[in-house]
Amino acid sequence: MFVQATLGVILVNKYKFEFPKFHAFYGFVAIITVAIIYSYRTQMRHRLYLLYGLGSLFIMGLGIRAVLQLTLLRPHGRRIDGKRGGGPRGHSGRARRNLDVFLTPIRRYSPHPRRLAA
């Protein structure tokens, strides 16, 4: 999870990717949740599996919500709700070019390249 957050920050800062704000919120809440679960491990030693189980379910819910927030924005700049633009500043063209840079090697070696085409 920490690696995903680090890669996300690099993509946003270096390659100017756009993302819904709640996507980042859910990711950082998940990281904070891991820290809280880790801090309670000694106090709840007698129910350690319950702590890890419920904490993992909560993190899974956050992950699902984050992915659902991310799928609202399609790579070609058109949102599912029909509105145009990639975000508040409308940089959908730049986001599309950046996405193509990352998907080109994947498309080349994918067994189903049509599924990855935008």
C-alpha cells in the first residue's frame, strides 16, 4: 500500500496525472488505518486476529471505494456521466498522452490488446 501511494504521488507530481480528490483521500486513510492497527497490536494481543481481520476488511472497503472513484474518469477525457474534461482545469489531452506512454508497453505484450485500447 505504501508503494502504491508513493507511485501515485510520483505520477501526479512528475507526469501531471489527474485523479479524483477522494481517490487520494481513501488511499491516505488506508495508510493511517495500517498505522492505527499496528499501534493497537500489543493492547489487543488476546484478540489479535479479530483486530487484523476487521482492520483488513476496513482497508478492503477503502480500496474498493478508491477504485470506484478512479473509474469515474476515463482516459480520453470523457467522464461516465457524459461531461467533458479531465478535471477542473480540463487537461484531459495531457492525461491521455501520459496514459498512452504507460500503456504502450502493456499493449505490446498483452494477450488481449483490444481490451486496453481506449
